[in-house]
Amino acid sequence: MKETLSAAEARRMALAAQGFARARPADPGTRQLNLALSRMRTLQIDSVNVFARSHYMPLFSRLGAYDTTALDRLLFTPKPAYVESWAHVAAFIPAADWGLFRFRMDDNRAKYGTASDTWFQQHREIVDWVLAELAARGPLRPAQIEHDAKQAARGPWWDWDVVKNALERLWLFGDVAIAGRRGFERRYGLAEHVIPAHALANPVPRDDAIRELIRRAAQAYGVATASDLADYFRIKDRAGVTAAIGELEDSGELVPVTVAGWTSAGRPARAWAHRDAALPRRIDATALLTPFDPVVWFRDRAERLFDFAYRIEIYTPAPQRRFGYYSLPVLVGDDLVGRIDLKADRANSTLRVQSAWWEHGRPADAAARVAAELRTAAQWQGLEHISISGWGDAVADLAVVMPDAVRHEARPGVGDPAPVEGEGVSEFVA
């Protein structure tokens, strides 16, 4: 392992760890989905569906046009291979890893479920009734659970009713697990009805769990700072993170490195590479990334790795948006070279490029490579046409290499859907 990495080497190492050094398979199936998920370790969930649900996107970015029903079978069957947990916020994890997050469930219970003034304790009658319903009837959607108090005044958390409030708390505490979804609506079941018995019966002690999660974060990131490693699974126990890094360094699994340009308080930032991290000579990927892809989900790291300042603008008033409602970072080679705001206009079977922008340092063939990826994205989503707007400094280049695409004038914000809150996010955990 090299002791000093250039910025480009760090990018290549990070992208290789996430699977971007591999050629896309000709016909990706369940095996390839599992391999990609094993590299990422977790798959974040978000409710925005302007182009595609966010949890479908990282697999498309790495594998190309795959059958999303194959992923649905892994995630949403009665005894799924992957279940939802509060990992990197709401995310899918292997069902066998349930016990790794027991310490977080215990922390959530201590914070939201033990004091006499918490909603959970003040509504124990409803909570116990909901548990009894799940025990008697099996996994249910909130709409299938009726209670006399259900239509009473709703709480501040996404305007949830009492049943939904109870279910969400029980899920965060580990008493309940997500047993699939209908559309994007969760089905909740008792944990013992969803989670494998061995995972339920073997919770991992806090220190061991934090060390294992930091180890997995290091494998998934390739090279990282302490803040990167902590953020991957949103571990806020700084002492625990520091101790875990020290133990993994002592064992030789984490190797201290210096990355050119990575600084902290004016000094070279401390960073570590996983001992098994590959450093390919080049990365030849082209991909559209969801805002919740591990490559960019920690914005500080994205800026450090790629000099790419990134914010989602769905909550920004339309006239104030710089790049669009839901712009996707564009990867070409080993760098983020642009961002594209996409919308699936299913009524007209059209992939709409609402805006497109270049970043610094794009290669000469960037437009042609991005155009090919847009065609793949349209095919993946079953859309027959592509339309390009007039907004952004990259749209003219794309129009030149896509003469078959129609053009439309984009007025930022027109027709944007309102963000749906309450499934991919939660106010329980800051």
C-alpha cells in the first residue's frame, strides 16, 4: 500500500471500492445485484420518484439497464434477503446484519421510548394494541390497522396518525421490521415474523458492532478520513469510531495514508486505506448517480474527492435553483464532470433532460458518453423518446450528439412534484 496518494489515485481507489472499475455485465441478474450490494453494504431509500426511485439507481449506475423486478424480489418478499434499517438513514441492509444495529435500536429506545413524557409511553395502550394486531394478523400496512384514535389530531412528524407513529417507533426500536412495501407504502410485521431467527438471537455488542461497521465502511470507501468512515453508517459515537479505527490500524486492516489536497485545519488530513483496496490504473466508467449514492451522499467527501460542491434543490424555490429540481451527478472516467436534472414523462414516454451542466475538466468525448448513458437510462425506464431543454451550459453539446432528441424550453420548477416526506426520511434521528 502506498503511503501517499495523489488526488486522482484516491478517486480511482474510491470508485474501484464501489464497483466502478468493473465492466458492466451484458445481462445483469440476481448474482450481479448481490455482488454490487455486497460492495456498497447498504442501499439508501428515498421517496422522490421524479426519474426513478433512489434505491434502484445505484444498481443502474454500476450494472446498467437491469430488471428492477429482480431487485424487488430481493427486497420485498415475505422473507427478504435485505431489510430496512436505520443504517445510513433509512436504508436496506442484509437481513443477517440485523444484530449489528441492535445498539442503535437500543439508543433509539432510550431516546424516544423510555421517559414518561415521550409519545411512546404516553400512548402505550395504542402501542400495545398495534403490537397485538401484528401478532394476530401478521404484517400489515398502516391503512389496514384501524383504531378509534386514528383520526384524532395528528402529530408533528410528517402529520402521522397514531398508528403510523406507533409503527415507526417500534421499527426504530427493533420490535417491528419492514416486511415489504405496496408501491412505496411500508408493510410492518413483528421482527420475529420477518428477521431470521439467528440474526434476532445474536445482537452484536456496541463496541464490536462499531468496529465491524467501520471496517465495512473502509472496505466500501477504499480510502477515507475518520469523518467519512463515521458517516457511512452515521455513527455519532466519536470515541467509539476513534477506538475502532485504532484497533483496525493496529491489526493492519487500515493503513494510514496521506492524500494530496486533503487537509484539516491547514494540515494534511489523517486518512486510511483498507489493506485490500485496489488502485486501478484507470477508471473508464460512465454513470448517472443518485444524490443518495455512496459516492456522493457525504457532501464533504464528494467535494474533497472530486472538487464537486453538491446540494439537492428540491426544497429550494424554483427561481433560486442553480442546477434544477433533482440534478444527478455525472461520472465520466474517474471524475464527476457534470450534473443533469432528469424527469421521466411517462405519459408521453419521454425522458426529459430538464437541465444539464458541465463541471471542470470534462474529457473531449464527455457529451457523446453522456448521450449514450441517457439512451441507456431511457431504455431502462421504458421510455421511447428523449427531450432536451435549453437550460444549462451542457444542453447544446448534448443536442449536437443527439440529433434524434427533441428540444423543449424549460422553466425551472414548472411541473416539479412536491417532495414526499415520511418514508425515506424521519425526524426521529437528527
